[in-house]
Amino acid sequence: MKSLENRLSEWIFETEVFKNTNVYLVGGSVRDIILKREAQDIDLVCANARQLAYALSKEKHAVCVVMDKKPDVPCFRLINRKSPENYIDITEIRGDSIESDLQQRDFTINALAIPLTSGKLDVSQIIDVVSGQGDISRETIRMVSNESFIDDPLRMLRAFRFSAQLNFEIEPNTINHIQKNAERMESVSAERILFELKLLLGHDNTFPFIEQMDQTGLLTALFPEIQSLKSCRQNDYHHTHVWGHSLETLKSFEQIMAQLDTLFTTTDDQIHRYLYQNDNVTMLKLACLFHDVAKPLSVKQDPETHHISFYGHDKLGKNEIEKICDRLRLSKKNAAFVCTLVEEHLHIRDLLHPNTRQKTRLKSCRKLGETIIGVALLSIADKLATRGFRSQESDRMSYQETAIQFIESYYNDILPVICTKNLITGKHLMEIGIEPGPTMGKILRKVRLAQDEGKISTSEQALELAKELKTKS
């Protein structure tokens, strides 16, 4: 992407409509300039945002979209038609001056502005009315005012996102105000919450920030299910309650992520590609947190041995995680992915058992596709986070090794097999008198399984097998 100054030059400095307008670069863009980070977003404010936005969109032949970035504050996004990743946001200035606007922002590190009236980006002209530059140097996240979270409760979630993104510490008074106002998150739209959650979960080391969110009560305000997970104790294979185990699963997953290159010696490229496509990493982390969401619904204790069990919590979990996905307004694709992860996180252990037949593994791989990789990774993290006195480290390490071998086998051995074309199709079966319907589907599946197992390798052999199956049906 082009430099910030070049992008500003293209969008603003070289335009006719800019000449008579007082425009300021604000927020994260200025913060990132100070931190010498590459600025991704260009946020501008002016007194006539709508007029400037539509004039610029006309002059630059850009797309203008009205955004819902802040409550009751109009924001207009201009998108370059030829390169959609190149966009700017123009927001109406709040109050009667730029100083007034900055005093209404979320955190001091974002309450900074640079006037662009000179037609260039002059860093020496930074406007700082709340000591934002001082907090940047102290690596501190501090709310601008005591009304910050009342004006926009989403800022509480943004505090942890910025803390993770910048590795800054949230100062105690801001933490206290998050604790006091956590329940206000109920008023925030799901779309805005999901946007911030994805940014937070997309960070490499999310665990400490999620844990801190939990301590403030903000996480429970977002996910009320956590309360019952905290009160649900487990059997002797676990060292903590269900929610504590869920947090440890997230921690273990991120530790696996940090070691991908060493854990996967032959398939690290495929693993990286899989994890970083779509929203797979963020959805896997969500599944880590809620893979046992239905344990409180399935808990049973033997009256004689007092052993605690959670039979069926994986299947029940699918229904419970669906509710969370709906509440977050996840896309159908992401929701289906998370639901499958939760539903299959125990079944994968059966697949990895040494006595499981290869055709059973092939059948599951064909059914789940590459999602089985996510399931396997979740199961490793789940196992590593199970550290009660009846759980042995040798067993945990052995399971991790077995699961990694399965993942590598999937890419090296299984995928090439299940990706080959069918030796015969329904058209071939119709030629030997098998009509479309359940019988045809059953025969095709059995023929395909024989093909996957290497029992047949030609169309002729497949057709002979189909004739035998037809006779038996």
C-alpha cells in the first residue's frame, strides 16, 4: 500500500474541493505516525463532512458509503473503485472546534489531530489537548473522560483491542470504569461488537487480554453463558471449572499457533494457508472459548463413585453455540464452521485411536473436508488444557503427536486420494438399470469408499462392483 502522505495527496491535497475546507487528520492515523507504525486507516474530520465527501466522490469517481462507526456521528467512507483497499473516512466534527472534537474521543492516544490546511502532512503541528502523546510514550491506554464509556459502550471492548494491538497497558481508573459500565454493552449492535472481537481475536497473543476482560466482567456481559461455565465443576481430569478450562484451551491454541513451523515439518505451508484464509483463526479461538458451552446442560454425577460426566455435551454444544453465532450475527459460513468445530471436537479423538479403521477416517475426512484440520487443532488445545491429577503429561504429549501426524497425513496422503474424480457417476449406473434415488446414492457411496481404500482403480472395476451391489440391494 502507498504511504500515508501519498494517499492523502491523492485523496485530498490534489483536489479542488479541498482548497477552501479545514480538514484534520485524526485518531489512530496520528497515533501510528508517532509510533512509526504503518497507518492503515485515514480518518479525517471537518465541519461539512457530507458536502466534502460527496464532492470528493464526484471529483475522484469514488464510491461513497455511509458508515455506522460512532453513534449519532455521520461518517462517510470513500472507496477507490480500482483499489478498494484504498479508502478514507470523513466524519463530521463534534462540537464547534477540533479541540472540542478531540475531548469527546475514546482514549487519549487517539485524541490527536494534524491540520491539513497547509496542503501537506506536517507532524510538528499535532494538536494534543489531553496529553495523548504522553500516554503514547508511557504505553498507556487512558479514557479521555469519565463519560467515554457512557457515550459509547463499545469503547470498553476497543480498550482491550488497542491493548492487544499496541501492547499498551490499560490504566487502573479506566479498568475501574469498564467494571462499572460493563452491562452497558447490551446496548451496542452485534455488528459493531463482532468487528472489534475479530480484531482482538486476530491478534497472535489474545489470551492475556481475554483473561483481563473476563476479570472486569466485560466478557460475561458479552457472553452471559460464561456465568454457568464458571459454576460448573469438572472431574479429576481437569484442574479448574469449565470456564477456566476454556480459557486454558485458548492459551494452548495460541501456543500451538506460535510453534506451527516446528510442529509441522512437512505441511507448515498448508497449515498457514488454511488458518489464515477467511476468518478461520478468529473462529477457532471463539470455538476454544465455547467448545464446552453445553457442559452445564449435560453434567451428571454418579451417586456412588461421585464421578462427574458430560455425555453428549458436544452434540448439545452445537445448539448452544448456534445461539451465540446468531447473536453475534456471524456469516453463515463462519457460523457453520464454529458449529462444526464444537460438534466434532470429541469425535476426532475416536478417529485418531489406533484401532480406528482407515475407511472410517476417510469417510470423516470426506464429510468434513479441510474443516477436520481445525477440529484436530482444537482437540490438541483441548487436550493440553486438561491438567487434573488424573491427566498425565505423557498422555497429552502423545495425543498431540498423534493428532499432528494425522494432520500431516491428511495433506500428504488422504487429500490426494479423496480429491480424485469418481470412477463412475450416476449416468453409468442408469445404463445398468439403476434409477436415480436412495439406492443409487448408496451404491455410489460404497463404490467411492472402495476407490478411496484402493480396492478398485478403474472404471471397469467400479462398474462390476456396482453390479454386485445392485444384486444385493
